[in-house]
Amino acid sequence: LLIDDQGIPYTLSPEGLKVPQIDSTAPPPQSPSPPIGPLLPAGKLDSLDALDPLSPAESPTNLGSRRVLCCQLCPRIFFYLSDLERHAITHSQKKPHVCQQCGKAFKRSSHLQRHKHIHTGQRNFVCPICSKRFREAGELQRHQRVHTGEKPYQCQLCHTRFAERNTLRRHTKRKHP
């Protein structure tokens, strides 16, 4: 079994044609549980990277055979229910976490906590090379790639590498529409 770029399982016929894997005898789901994808052998896990052009070039390959969970609203797939549930927030319009100082609302409490640094001006993360200060550990980590030259994000189509995920996203939209 293989998974196409939309997260749909399929096999190849002897003629090399795509054959969708649909079980017409299975009853429709009775609960709002996430759709469960096919059992993927360890050798096929590498191909999942191609589904997400934003994933870093490295991927865990020795996880053994696994079932995948499919988002019902987009082509993303997940190995863990907790990851799918966390992802589901991205499709919601609810923003229950509100900044008491400015009223800006966020979907995740962690995003509100990160936002609060704007009001305090705190920059607790310091680059050991150039002493530049940052509000978040992730900003410091991203900045350090300027010094190291690390480019962990790779285009799956032309193999160009990038230091930042957003740069890869922009490249993909412009060069491979």
C-alpha cells in the first residue's frame, strides 16, 4: 500500500496504474473518530516526508509498521491521536485565549504566552556568538543557523535546501506552483 499526496491509500496494478484502496463492505463510521489509514511498513515511512514539503530532511525510519490517522479537513496524516487533536485546532475559528493587556485572541494558550513577551519586552534568549537577544528559544535557534550555515529544510522536488521553513514554503509556492 502507498499513500498519494492527498493522503489517500492506493496500490499499483500490474500495469502500473493507481488502484484506490476503498473497502466498500465496511460500514460507515458511527462516531466522530478520525479516519484510520493503512498499516504502513517501516520501509514506506520515508515516503511520508513527500506529503509534507515543510518537514525537515531528516525523518525517523526505524519506527516499524504503523497505522496512520487522517485529518478529515486536509491531507495531513498523523501517527498519534494527540497530534491529530492538536492539529484540529488549526481548522477551528475559536480563539479562547485572550491577552488581558491588548485583547488579542489566540487559538492556543502557548501562543498567548509567547505573545505576552511583546508587552514585557523580555528577551531572555541570547546568542552565544553575537550576543543578539530573542524573546523565544525558537527565534534564537533559527538565528543561530546564520552562524552555522545549517539548512534543515529541503524541497522534495528540486532538493534545494533552506535554513527556514517559511523560505521553503515561499520557494515551493513560487517555483513549483
